[in-house]
Amino acid sequence: MMWIVAIAWMYVVVLMAATESSVLGGVLTLLFFGVLPLSLLSYFFGAKGRRARHKERVEKMVRKNGDRRDEPRL
């Protein structure tokens, strides 16, 4: 669902950028209304998934290596 909203928003922003009077205005519109907000939102909304993948990696490493706390971990 989030991808549909992001694609629709980028469509709107590209159309807004295309109607700007100058190329610089179009590029800045695309950057400040499209790329930056969507990259921040995708980063923030992806935190839960990153946290889950990290937890899974740590659990997998613990299962693989056992619980050897006396050895230093690098």
C-alpha cells in the first residue's frame, strides 16, 4: 500500500516540476517536494523492518556460535 502512495506522489511531483517556468525550478521542485520527503518517509517507515532483520541476524549468529560470552566478539 505504501508503494502505491509513493508512486502516486512522485507522479504528482513530476507533473508539478514539468509545469515550472524554468529548468532550475523544475529540478528544485522535484528534489524538495519529491525525492527528499519520500526518502525520509521511506527511511522512517522502514525502521521496524530494519530492526526486525537486525534482531533476526543476531539470533541467527547466537544460534550458530552458541552463547560463548568468554570469547571476544569482533
